[in-house]
Amino acid sequence: MTPNPDQLARLARRLALPEREPDEAFVARVRLARSAAGLAREAERSRREQLIVEIGGGGALLFAASQLGRIGEQAASLLAPAATSLGGLALFGLAAAMMLSTLGGEREGLA
Amino acid sequence: MAELAHQADETLAEAAARGDGAAFERLVRRHERVVRGFLARLAGPNRADDLAQETFLTAWTKASAFTGEGRYKGWLMRIAWRSFLMDSRGRGRRLPEHKGTSGIPEQADRSDAERDLIVEDALGRLKPEDRAAVVLCLVLGHSHGEAAQILDMPLGTLKTRVARGSAKLIELLGDTDDPES
């Protein structure tokens, strides 16, 4: 059965939405939801920025560590030939001299 | 503020797209009755307000997506329909096509609330797409073309859904002008 226009008009009247003034409580609810969504977006942006800074900091630390490692390798490559050319007694003397110098420094610091 | 009240939807929508909250609020005030009414007819009064809030929030965050083609109200209805569909899918079900088995209550001595329940019950017996098509065309006065765009379906399908849904409602509610009878 296909309804005729009169039947459709009668049905439309039965289904009609009631007329009323705007619902200010609902308008306020949407306003609050917009504010909350804005704050959430802002917090998300802050978290992203913080993450970028942390990743950058981590990268800088890694770079510094690799540089230190490289310097250490260079120092080792300089010292290794000397260590092999020096005798055991000379190495012991060198280590003792370094220890004494460190202890002397500490004593001066305490005084 | 008083100026905003007389501005066309499209002007207000343009302002909203530029971040003008007052303009957007005017649009909410102007359309909330229809959007909530549409969603209440679709999803029932309990879910309607949450879905309407979601609809307006999407309209605000995607305000720049309104290109001015077609009416702003139609654009809002399209968002409302998608919100309804997503919500229904998110709940892992479609709205039931049949609510209960008690049938339409006797029509004598009814209050407004009872009459609303009867209409709600009858609408609940339609498929969601049929229900949306009937409400958009018969209740909210959209043309078949507009309703087809809002519901994203071919025009012929839309017309079939309006005819089928209307016939079913007339069968359920009776062919009368007087809600008291």
C-alpha cells in the first residue's frame, strides 16, 4: 500500500516535533563539551611537544656518548704503544705516581 | 550578539570555521531542537542528547569542512546520522526493528507521554534507514533529494524507504489526524 498525500499529511502531524524555545541548558552543555575538547587537544599537543623534547634530549645524549667513546678510543690508541714499549716496572711507577698525585690533591682539598 | 541572531546559517558557519565560538553557539541554539528531535526519533530519547552533543562537537571541530553546498541544516543532519550509525555499530548492534511484542496500547484516555510512547514504539518497529527517511521527509520537511544526500543512499532507494516506512506507520498508528482517537 502506498499512502496518499492526505494520509502522509496526517501521519506527519502525528510525528511532528513539538515547537519550543531553544534549550539553553543544552546550549551550555555543548559549550562545556567544546571547552573540554579544546583543553584535551591542548594537553595532547603539550604531550607531543614534551615527547619531541625528550627524544631530542635522548638523541643529544647518545651523540655525546658516541663522541666520548671515540675520544676514549683515540686516547687508548695513543697510550697502547707506550704501554707495550714500557716495562712492567715503569708502568707500576707511573700508576704509583698517579695515585700519589690524586691523594695529594685530595689532601689539599681537605685542608 | 543581537546581530548574530539575524545572520544566515552559511554566514555563521563561515565565522565558526574561523573559530568564532559565539557564531557557532548561535547555530547550536538555532538547530538543537531539530537535531535532538531527529535523533530522538532515531535512537530514542535516552541516547538522543549524547548523540546530539557529539554531532555539534563534530560540527565545531570540522567546521571548515562545510563548503556551503546545500543547507547547513542538511550538513548537520548528515553528521547526526553518521553519529547514530557509529554509535549503533559501537554498541555491536543495530537498533531493534521491533520493540517488544505487546503491540500498540489501546488508544482510549491517553496522556501526552503515552502518545509519545506509542509513536516511539511504532517508529522502533521500522528499520533505522526507513525511520530516518520518514522523519527527514515527513517530519523535518527535507526534499527527497536532500534526504538521499543526508543518508547517503540513491534517490530511488530513499523514496522506497519513505513509502514503506510511512505505510507501516499508518498501519501501526492508524490513519487518523487526531492523536486522541
